[in-house]
Amino acid sequence: VGKVDGKWDSPSQNAMGMAFSEIDIIDDSVHLDIKIISGSYEGKFISNDSIAGMWHQGGGQIPLNFLRDKDGVVLAPPKRPQTPKPPFDYESEDIIYSNADRSISYGATYTRPHEIKKGQTFPAVILVTGSGKQDRDETIFDHKPFAVIAGYLAKN
């Protein structure tokens, strides 16, 4: 038995080609570690075609099971009914702004109520994503929390 290596893709997190820091297979169990994202997986071989286990990351854990794809079946993406879809009942505009010396340009989405009467004021909220590779909606696992929050705030 030789050294096993591999890479991890998480398309819904826009993270591709992350090398495992460690892969250990002992008897009927597998341990995968990705130190760069503080993630790990503990699984048990159920059959030659399946592994059942838990994904651990950032203090949380979720069940994650693997099944060998024999028929080319692709699972449907999860339904996200809370994610706003056009036509919106508020205004939404993609904008670009720059830093003070115009050396860096940023993309953003500006949302606001449909109708603003002259002299009417309302609070402004700026949503800024956290660390790591993210888009303006902070998309994670096909969920767009910033789009949901911005839509709610613009309507209310």
C-alpha cells in the first residue's frame, strides 16, 4: 500500500482543487484533512461503492455520504425558494466603484425600494462579505444570504 493523495472540490463554495493535507485509511474507516480550510472528514466504508460519515469545519459538522456514480446521474441542486428571483418588487442595480486612487475596482449590487418620494429618507445598510473567496451574494452551498437579506431590506 502506497501513499494516497487527492483533491477536494466544493463547487457551491467556489473552492476547487484543494489538496488534502492528510488521508488515512485504516481498516473500514477513512480520515481526510484539509488544514487550509480547517476541514476534515471521518467516514466508514459501507460497501465498495459507498462511504458514510461526517464533514467537520469551523466548529460545525454535517453528515456527508458518498456513493459511487455508476449511471452518470447528477443530483438536482437544492431548492432555495427564499432566494429572490426577477422580476423583483424593488430596484436592483449592479454597480462598480473604486478606491480613492482608483487602483482597485469593486463590484456591488445596489437595492432600494421601487418608489422613493421626494424628501423621503430610509436607512442604508452595507453588506460586506467575510474572508475567503466569495461573490457579492456571499453564495455558499448554492444559498445567497446577501441577496435574501438585501431583498428583504429593500421591500421593508
